Amino acid sequence: MLDLGTIGSIIIWLAGIVVLVKLFQTEGVMKGILGFICMLYTFIWGWQNIGKEELKLKTWMYLWSGAIVLGIILNVVGASSGGE
């Protein structure tokens, strides 16, 4: 059975891929490849372009950011409980 950390990782991966596709469509191949190699670039680009309504990034960026924060919290709680 999948634990919450694994589910959070899947959400992070999915949201990152969706924003990466928007990056490819908007900025072109070179910045898309940069975003693929360095997902931090994709994350920052997503937040910089969250106001552009035609990209519809707001939900995905909130989901991506929330999943990162939730993943950190769950990993800290899991580590402090002995990893069981």
C-alpha cells in the first residue's frame, strides 16, 4: 500500500510535468530542455507566470508547492517517529 510520502511524491511529479509542458509550449524547446534538466527552473518559471490566465498555472503551482511542503512535513514526522 502506498504511504502518504509516496502519494505526495507522485503529486509533485505530476504537477511538475504539467508545468513543464506549459513551459515547452510557451518558451520553446531550449528553455523546455533547461526546465527538464533543472526542475527548479520550471518551478520558479511557474511562479513567475502564475498571473497569466491563458496558461492556467495557478492550481498546478499551488498543488505543487503544497505537495512539497506536505512532503517535507511528512518526512520530518516519519523520521521523528522512528521511521516505522
